[in-house]
Amino acid sequence: MRINSESAISAVRQLSDRIFVHESPRILKLRCTVKFFIPLILILISCSGAEKETENIFDPRPLNDAVIAALRDAENTGYIVLDAKSGEVLCEHNCSSRFIPASATKLITLFSSHRVLGSDRRFRTRVMYTGEIVDGSVNGALYLVGGCDPLLTSDDLRQLADKVVKSGIRKITGPCCYDDSMLQDVLKANPLRGLTSLCISYDYSKIEAKRQGVPAKTVPPLAAKEDPPFFLSGDNSGFLTSPPSFVPAKQTALFFFNELARGGVKGGSPSRKRVPADAKELVSIISEPLVMMYPEILFYSINHSSELIYAMTLAQNPQAMRDLPAMSGQPNGQGGSLIVCGSGLSSKNRLSPRLLADVLLQCYITNFSGVSIRTLLDPFGQGYSVRGRLNAEQSAGISAKTGSLAYSLSLCGYADTASGREIIFVIMATDFAMRKSYEAGQIPAIPAAQWQQQHLDDQADFLRLIKLL
């Protein structure tokens, strides 16, 4: 006897609703078991009731019903799943609603910077001087000039200082200066405090804590600063970590000129001054291509680097973030967007799952200087920002980027399904009422950590279900 799939699905959905209307402590213990298996029952019932004449046509309703049944907060959640090759929508819910994307914004920054700057873009950090060089003495000023290198490291500056020493310079008779004026007007408008075109190691430091019997370690690219307020890193790594200085250009200049002094170059303390137009270049270093920076920036979700790339993109094309629908291949737009920062730190950012999925679809067919988007993204479960969400078996075949702010959570990327289909997925959740209370300094009804855990569970169930496709 053939089962009527529509009525069976309705019955199981009603059962689910009745079970979870009143969540007593005893019922809550059943959640993880029952709540997840009900969606599986929905899919199986639907498959058993499929008609032969439509068996080659994908019906998204059973999957949608299954995912919605599994969600703990469907009202404040939106998602969409696309076939990566055809762009066909496989399932969706609230996909045109706007959510706070948090660090998922970094994928928008990546895509826009590729379109505007080019993935092969490199960045130059220079040492310049005024006056003349006589017998190894700079009879004028020496300038360290920032070039907006998103991943400038202490090793880079050591290399730059070594070039100065090898050029024969032994003394600077004039002032030692640093210039971080590049894109200054654009950077000032950015919400990330202290953003500058001259910054070492994202404005963070790690200093080795000396322990008896522990061998010395180096952790490039991170470098020491002068008298920073240290705190323990908390990971038992034996290192002390400094918070942002918010004066990164000065700290970067101090590090560089200290390296010059180590190399035997005599000079004074650095001061901030714009390099004059008649200054001459002494030496420089050039960064790796932008495409080679993307994996590290996404893997560690580096805000400072993302904001620098965002600022350079806007400086070259002020409309870049407003043209997202057209750039994503959707001239009329599918859901709205508002991007005020490139890292996702601002809760004012808004994206719809549909638009983010369209951008991911364009990324999928884009050649990033010979590198595919899935190569640039973190293999799910390996990186810092996605660690621990699913076990190794469940996370196999997933490349993803996460985003997290208080009362807002995003997860998006690519996955290989059980049938061999390659899919694009986006799931976003924001509780705007609780976020508003949180920003007002009030105590929301649900603590942020508890809210986040519930929605992390939703994301895990979502991934388990869509991987059954």
C-alpha cells in the first residue's frame, strides 16, 4: 500500500509541534534525539511516496520541511541551498530576509577585492630618504612608508631593515620618520579603531613566556612591542599575548628602527611625518599576491587585514559594496545588503542568505589567479573559526566560513553530498530584539552564550540534513 506522503508529513510535523510546545526539563532531554530524527522520517516518507513520472524532478519541499522541523529558532533563521553547478535552488527559508552576517562578510570583501583590485595585487612597503647619502650617512631624514600590506610581518620588517644595512647605511643624521598617510581619509571612516596603512602583525603581539626546561620558540609573524600590557594567552602555549595597541603605525616604526639599531645603524626615535614629494626610495619589500593572503585571512578571520582590503577596494571603487547584486550576477537583486565594514565587526552590516549564496555562486565559477574558491576556504573542522562544530566524518567535504556576533550567527560555503552533488549553502540567524537589548546594556532573556549554542546546534543539524542530498 502506498503511503500518502503529504498527510504523513503533516502528521509528523504536528507530532513535532506537540512535543515541543512545553519544554519541561524532561522534554528537553529528548530534544537532541527526537528533534533530529523527525526530519529524517519526513525525508524517508517523502521518498517512499514519490511518483514515477516525477522521480527525476527534484522536489525541495521534503528537505525544507525536514530542516525547518530541526531548527530550534526557525523564525529568526534564514537559509538557502543551491546546486553549485546549475544554480538551482534546492531548498530555502527566509532567504530574502536580511541578517547580521558577522565575519561571513569577509567573503564579500574577498569577492569585491578580486573584482576591483585583482587577486594578483601586491603591496609595497618602502624606506625613503631626503638629502644625500655620503659615506654611509643619510644627511637628511629616513622614512618608513606604509603601503597597506594586509599581512605585513615582523620577518618582513627584519628583511627590510637588513636591506638598509646591506646598502651601507650606518648613520641617520636627520629625523627618523614613519608615514601611514596612504588612504588616511578612507581608513578614518572605518569603525575598526586604529586602522592604518602601516601595521605589523594585525596590531597584536605574542611574547614567549620563559619557562625552565621549555625550548625557545619563535612565532612569526608576531613581534614584541615596547612595554605592552600583556595577558596570558590561555592556551597553555607558553606565550603572553598583547591586546591591540590602537597606535599600530608607531609600534611598527619602533620595531623597524630598533631592528636598524640592532644592525648597527645609528638614528633617533621615530616620529610621524608625511614623506615629501622629492624623497627618494632606498629599499623596499613587496608582498605576496592578494590571492595568497586570502586563506590566512579567512582561516584566522583577521579583522585588521580584511578592513585594509575593504578600504583599498572602496578607494578604487566607492560603489563596490553597493554593486553587490550586479556583481553577484543578480542585476535586480535577491534580498538586500548593507556593508559598512569589511570584516563583519559592525552589527550594522546586513546581508540576505540569497545574496550571499549568489556571491558564493559567482566565486565558484571565478578564477582567482588560478586558484579555486574552495582552495581558499577552510576545510571544515580544521580551522580556528570552525573548530569543533562537527566531527571529522560529518565535516568531510565541507569548505566553509563562519560569522559570529552576540545574537547573530552565520555559516556559509560549499559541501559535497552523499549522492556526489556539490552544493552551496548559507544559513544565518539573528535575533534583532535581543541584539538591541544587548547593545543597550540590558540583560536579554537568553544569555548570548546559550543563544549561540542553540544556533550552533541548528547549524550542525542543517549540515547533516543537506549532506543527505
